[in-house]
Amino acid sequence: MDSENQILPGHGALAAWEIASVTSSVLIAEWILSAAAGAGKAVVAIPISLAFILMIGSHSLRGESLRDLGFRFDNVFHALKLLLLPMLIIAIASLLVGLALGAKPNFLRWHPERWLVAQIGLGFAWGFVQQYVLQSFVNRRAQVIWGPARMSIFLTGVTFSLLHLPNPSLMVVTLIGGVIWAAVYQRAPNLFALAISHSVMTWVLVSTLPVSALNHLRIGFKYFS
Amino acid sequence: MDTKSRARLIHLLISKSTAEALLIAAVAVSFYFATTNLNLRGVLDKADRQIVSGWAVDEGNPGARVEVQLYIDDRFVADAPADKYRPDLSEAKRAQDDWHGFHFQTPQLSPGDHEARVYAVHASGGGARRTLQLIGKPYRFRLE
């Protein structure tokens, strides 16, 4: 070990620092800037942009290819096959919980001002971005710390859940979803399949659970508005 | 990952943290100035079983009447403009006119120690945000 290497943090510590840094950027945007920025909401984009610069820089420095990250098509069906059963179970559970809480399912409730197909398309794009951060970055860095195992899957789910503070219902479903998606990604890394699942599951949850339970999917400081 | 790449990644992480710290500091300072009226002056003169009174002037806009809110024992009591007759303020060159006093009727309170606070309401963000600024100091009083 040379002298320069001795003062650098280890691989695990560096990966943990990267996860903490990206997570903190999102929390800063959700909790500090969206509350304090007033009319200048564009300022929220600054920490998010910094997080993306860090993630892209990190991929480059670690020599990760787009294929490694999950930008690929060869395993879409394999990933979708792995996702199908958990998605079905969660959809049925969500329907039953919604009915138990007195909610009538309404599959046109998710942004009714838009065409449903367009909304699911937007959900796919937004889900793709979230899954990229969650899986291609957080999950992969968690694997640097613990390897492809339960702990890295759990950390990915917990991180996803924490980013949905303080919405309790959303934290529960994102913890479950985050763990399932992380486990599937470790077996079949494909962001397109995960984004499809993300969008469809958001649609199902919004359509079946009471509006009051999800509080319009609001998170961070906006949850209280 | 070689040592050079690790060092670069650490530089990237430090640079990002520094940029975010500067951003938060800038937002905090601008938030303070947006939500605080530095020209506000006022005193809570008196609080007893019958009345809570004092004055408030916005020296940046001396013709305006400051909206004030009374809290007793941390509970909201009333909201009113500071537009009551206070000739001593213009005599002391605190205000341009004589109408910057406030009077609140003290509500029914149990015997014992109480604390009155009066806050000026400061609107910012085009009226979307309203923040409270304490006028003078909290006033403690005792009812027998």
C-alpha cells in the first residue's frame, strides 16, 4: 500500500459516502429548498444537478458502462418476468387494503386532467429517473459495501423509503417496492422493466388506496402544504 | 478502481458538498432577509387583567399600519392593526403620525402568572408567506 493510498478511505467507505451524498442532495431539495426558496423554485434543480454530476462522474471513474447500469434491452423480459408475481401480489393487497379502508377503486384518478396513457408514460419517465438513482447508483454502491446480498437490497429499500419522508403510507409502500426492485435489479439489471413496474404500481396504488392515505404522493416539506 | 480515480472521486464529493453548503448558506441568508422586516420597531408597554398595549412602526414604510397578533401563554388571542392614537411616538420622532399604537382587551384568564407576547405580521413571497416577528420583549404579569 503506497502512502497516498493510506490516506484515502476504503472502497466501502467511499461507496457509503457516495450514497450519503446523493441522498442528502435529494433531502436538501425536498426539505430545505422547496420550503425556503419561495417563488425561485428553480433553485431546487441545483442540488439535483450536483447529484447527477456526481453520479455520472462516479460511473466514469469506476469504469461502469451503460449496460452495467441497466440501460439494456436483452434482459427486459427476464426482469419483467421476475417482477410480475410481486406486482400482482402488491396490486391485490393494495386493492384489498383500499376496500377495507372504504375506498372505491378508480383507475382514472391519477391526474385526471391528462390522458391515462400520457400519465402512465410520464410515470414511466419519472420512474426511470428514480430507478436509475436507486438501482444504478444506490444499489450498485451498496453492493460495493456488502456485495449482492440482503443487506445491499435492504439498504436500497430503506434509502428509497427515507426519500419519501414524512408520508407514512408512501414510506411503507416505497420500502416494499424498493426492496423488490433492488432484488430484481441484482438478478436482472434492467431500468426499462423497473420503470414500467414503477409506473404501473404507482397507477395501481393511486387508483386503489384512499386519497387521504397517500396525501397526493406529497413528500418532504410539501407534505404539510 | 485505481488510486488516482479514487482521489478524483473524493475531490468530486468534496466539491459537491462545498457547493451545497454554499447554496444552503445563500438560501438561509436570503430567506432571513425575505422573512424579516429589519425596519420594524415597537414595544409591548403593558399587560394586565384589562389591557395589553404598546406600539409598532415599520420605519421603512412609516405611513403603513403594522398588523399585530397577541398571544397569551403561547395561545393566539387576537389580531389587529397598530392604528391607535399614540402621540408620544411622533414627538419622539419614532413615527410620522400619531396612529401606531395597539390595544387588546385581555381575555378571561385564571389567577396566576401569565406571559403576553405581541408579534408583527410580515408578509413576503407576494403575500403567500406570513411570518411573525416579536415586538419588544415578552411581558410577564400576575393576576390575583
